[in-house]
Amino acid sequence: MIERKKTRQIDVGGVKIGGGAPISVQSMTNTKTADVNATVEQINALADAGADIVRLAVPDLDAAQALGAIVKAARVPLIADIHFDYKLALEAIAQGIAGLRLNPGNIGGAAHVKAVVNEAKIHHIPIRIGVNAGSLSRHILNKYGGVTAEGLVESALEHVRILEDENFFDIKISLKAHDVPLTVAAYRLMSAAVDYPLHVGITEAGTVNSGVIKSAVGIGALLAEGIGDTIRVSLTGDPIVEVKVAYEILKSLGLRQYGATLISCPTCGRTTIDLPSIAAAVEQRLSTVKQPITVAVMGCIVNGPGEAREADVGIAGANGEGIVFRRGQIVRKVPEVDLVSELFNEIDRILKG
């Protein structure tokens, strides 16, 4: 059991973050926010995939003014991602956004910060301070001789203090870089320094092939140390994949249960069935299962049930035939061609109780 660091709790449109709440999964749309129909369609697809919160880019007034219609149609809380223009933050709040991602040091001075904070207080809108390695100020880079974990933390704390000076504490913090060790080091320092909830991720992680690995290593390392209250896996491409990967990371650490968990042996010289094809077919069909269930696909009919004893249900095969088992106990023997269909018959029985 991972012991999570105790942090203060904030509320993003009904989703609790920090304070022992379940680690929430976030993603971000890649549609043009001003295109209401396309944006709503993607948000709700992300919700169907399991996203707890979705963030949207708000680069201009058209995008900000589209938020009202989007908020009404979305099935999850939304966060507006805003840079430089405080008026966009004010408009986003007026349109009913559940949270803001901005850095108060770059929206134009104390008066602008005060205006945004006052509205955020009235509407109970939390603010995420998001510092990225690529956007550190010149004085931080000069002080530390480049991008460092200490510089990321100092930069974030500068922004935090601006909000604290306005008696605003409904804050969460992120410190992201594409460099995994740098990111991990920065979050460790920040976790030791404050009790604000932390939004954890590896930014600009890359495509699915490379980004999944970097995200799993970086996010997983922090979560295993009890650091992190909400996560976003950042990948180039379809954001639905981000949500699926995030849940696999959380499930692998026992931090969230969502959908099916697949156990599949790596194959060896004893394998005499087409295990890769069978496992792929099972994985595809399991993608629509929302209830938590552990499913095993094993390539050895002798050892399979024993090795996957903790699975709720599974199959193992050899030489053209196989078995269906539940919690290590054999239920029935079937031809290899029927393994997948018989497995899902058993899964249906379990899920229907």
C-alpha cells in the first residue's frame, strides 16, 4: 500500500483533488475551442474513456466566449488554459469554467491578478500554477545557469506567493519538463516545501511509442513515493490514449480501479497457441468494459491457472485446446478457436453478478 503525502484539498467542479481524494485523471482537448460541436464531442469522448477533468486551450476571446455552451454540454468539469491575457480568465469565469490554469506573474501586473483572484474567489474557481521548463523567466535561468529542479520550484513559488498575497489559497501546482529525472526531482522538492495538491505529468513526452514510457516512468516514480494528486499523460495525437495510459499507470500501482486489467504471459518455447493474437483480441474487447475486473490470458495450460491465480477470470491453452478458469479454478475445457468467446461468456456472468 502506497502512503500518499497529505495535501490540502481543492474542488474542481465537484471533483476533489488532494486531501486523500482518489487521484484524478485529466486530459486536454486538441480541437479548436471556438468550434463548440467538435470540442464538446471530444470532451464527452474523453469522459466516456474515464477522464475526470478536461482542460481546454483559450487563446483568444472567441474561444473564451465559446466556453459557456461547451460547459453546458460537457459531462465533466472543464479547466481553461490561459496565458498572458487576464481578460480571457475573467471571461472564462463568467462563462462557467470550473478551474483556471494560468501563471499570475505573466498576466500583466498586480491589478490584473487582483481582478482575476476576486472573481475566482466569488465563483470558487481554483487556479493551477503551471511551470514548464521551456517557459522559465530569464532571471531564474541566469540564477541557476539553466533549467534546474530548484529553478522550476522557485519559479512556481514566485507565482504562488502572488496569489497568497491576495489571500487566495485555492491552488494546485505543476512543474513539468520533458526530462524525466529533472521533473521527478522538481516534484520531490515541491512536495517537501508545500502542502498544495500537485498536478503531475511529463510535458512534451512525445508520441505513443516514446511518450507512454517516459510518462509511466516519471509519473509512476512520483506516485510510488506518494507524490501527486491528479495526473495528465501528455502524448502527441488522440487524447483518448492519454486517459487509457493514465489509468494503466494508476492501476499498476493499486491507486485506482477502472475498467479491466489484463494479465498476459510473455510467451516462451512452451507456447503452442497463437497467444499474441488471442491476447490482442481480448484486449480489444476489454476496452469497452468499465467495471474493474482482472483477466488473464496465459500460454501454458499446465501453469496458467496457477500463475494467474489472483485473476478474476482467465484462459490458458495448448495444442489446439484450452481452459477457462476463475480464481485459479478450472471451469471448463474448450477448443482453442472458442477461447476468446468462452472467456467473455464467463466475464459477462461475473459482471452481471
